[in-house]
Amino acid sequence: MVQKLIGPTHPNWEDMSPFVVHFTKKSAASSEYDNSISILASRRLEARNRFGIGKNHTESSPCVCFSEVPLHQLKRLADKRGSYGIVFRKEFIVARNGGPILYAYQDTPHALALRSLIDGAAGNPDDPIWRVAPFVDLPGQYGSSSYFFEWEREWRHTGDLHFKETDPAFLIIPEDLHEAAKDFFDDAEREQLGPNYKCPFIDPYWSLDKIKSLLKP
């Protein structure tokens, strides 16, 4: 297998992160906590929706979304998404053929070229553009709606992402639930009911220094 490489991230570069985070959102039937436990128990992030320039075409694959948000800005996404999440090192996602998305601004030449390729490939699931489409967004003004989400620094993985309990770099959990979560996972392992996550637990509202103190270099 060919090793897929990514560039290094210096520990003092606070504008960059060696991690990507998937925040767990609540649904109509379940809370962020319930959905987070379901993901961790199944060891699977389900790709439920299509994203990117081909999201309206069935030829394009559903995705799992992540953010490359810097560690000291986790709270910015937590304010929008909730206080629960799962975090992987970038290498883990790239090794599984995921990666950062491209923002091609509305009506730029490269956005128009990509749109033409998508339109020309409709009905042909074997066209290679469908392997690119989930990784391209077109920020702009569409009618009365604005679509600008560059601040999320988004990464994507096409299809469901399966993982082992040893794969996450850390879990995002509110601080007041850390001990309860550890007990829950220890009990699950002891009673052979589910996986035990022994990685660090991080509150997204902690300071950068406190977060770094719990993470391996």
C-alpha cells in the first residue's frame, strides 16, 4: 500500500491543527449526547448526505464532514454544533482517502469549468469527476441565500468511516461529564457490551494550554 503523506504541523503554529473534528449534532429524535454514544458504540460515522458541487446528483457519494479548526477555536464550532465530537489525526483521514475541500468561488473560471464537467457527467457514474465533486464547494450568493462556510476549514470522507476505539486522538465531551463517560466506557469493556475509549477527553471551551497539556505531541 502506498503511504499517503501530509505536510507537518509545527507545535507552535496555533493557526493550524494536526487534527480534524466531527461534531455531533442533535436530531429531531436524539440529543447530541445520544448521537455521540451511538457513533462511539458502533465505531462508525455514517455518511448520510451528499455535499459539494455534485450534491444534487445521485452519482456523487454521501460524505462524513470534519473541520480543521485550530484547537483554541473549538469553542467557535461548539457554539454552532454542540459540545460533543470525535477527533482524528489528519493522517488517519488522508490514509482513508479523505481530505480538505476546495472552495471555488461562484462564477470564477475554475468554478464554471467544474460546473461544466459536472453537468456533462450527469448520468455517467463512472466519470472521474464524481471522485472530485464531494471535495469542491462553491461559496456565493444564490438567490436570497448566502453560502459562505470557509471558516469551518472543512474536510470530507466519502462513504461511512469505520474506526477502532484506539483510532480517535481525543473525544470532545463537556467537562462535567468526563468522569461519568470514563465509568461508562470502563463498564462497557468490563461487561463486554461495547468499546472502551481510553484517549483524552477534551472540553471544547477549555483554554489552548489546558487542551495541549492532555495531548500527545
